[in-house]
Amino acid sequence: MLNNRMPAYATQQRGAEWAGHFTTILRGKTCTVIGTGDLGGNAAAAARSQGMTTIGVRTRAEPHPDFDRIVTIDAIDSVLPDSEFLVLACPLLPATRNLMNRDRLSRLPKGAKIINVGRGQLLDQDALCDLLDSGHLDGAVIDVTTPEPLPPGHRAWTTPNLVITPHVSADSPGTYNPDSLDILMANLRALRAGGALPNQVELARGY
């Protein structure tokens, strides 16, 4: 959707503007994903299925099957200039708050596209709007904002080429509650059996 400039077409539709945007295919482009858990890994697998090069940013420099390359979070600046697509799929921690600040957003190549399915505070939202306004960034889809809910009159509502969804990307009415109960029951069975509990949170890491 971002590659084919759909946010731009949505902006044009509101203004009754007829103008075509022709783009190259995804194959050969680079997608960087910050956060290599379930969300990030699946995003990388989807990008790779289209022939994209995938770069993962994580806390540890361990390889991941869905990424062509892994860098640690302290080396993020080294990959931003090549990141034609950037996906934010990491938790909000002291180390990731405002991770994509104005300087880092500006390091992305002209025409870059952003998806945020993590938390709104991972990036500088005003800087995102400024860079979309200026045309440095081509488009963005954000499922999370600062604040939530986004108030009426906020500039993000009318920023060109920005698609906003109201924190719904992980919700599935047909499966969310049953799957959550399955996880709870698996933990209870493990606890009763004296085994290791799945889905443990490492408090020191924050997730």
C-alpha cells in the first residue's frame, strides 16, 4: 500500500484531485524492522516474500531467520540511510522512547515510508508530520499515536499522506479472547505441573 502511494491517493481523493503516481516494484528495496518479535518477524517475512532485503534491529546481535541482516539498537544510525521502509514493532521502554527522533527520521532516505504498530512514543510525531509535509517522507501508516485517542483538531488528522488507525492492528474479535484464554490455561497447567511457565516477563528488560 505504501509502495503504491495509497496514502497519497487518499489525500488526493479528499481534495478531488486526479493525479497518478508511478513507482517501482518492491523487489530489491530495503525494509528495516525495529523489534524482531512476533510482529517484527512476520513483517520481515512478508517483506522478504516480495523480494525485499530485510534488516532487523534488536537488543542482541543474534541472527533471525526472517532477516538478511541484524544490527543492535546502538547501531541503528548505520542502517537508517538505506531504509526505504521502516517498521516500528518494538515495546516502549526507556531505551526506545523517542527512538526515532527528528534527527533519525531525517536520516531516512528521501521518499522513505514508515509503519508504526508499536507505541506512539517510539517516534517524534511532530517531526513525522513535518517530514511528510515537506515531502521528505513519502507516506506513513500509524496504528498508535501520542496521545491516544488522538484529539479532534490535531495536526496529524490532516497531515498529507498519513493514514491513522485507532490502535486496532492486533485486535481480532473472533480469536483474541479465545487465544488469550488458551495462553492463560497453558500457564496454569505448567504451574500445576511444576514446570517452566511460558510467556514469562523479564522485569529487568520490561517485557
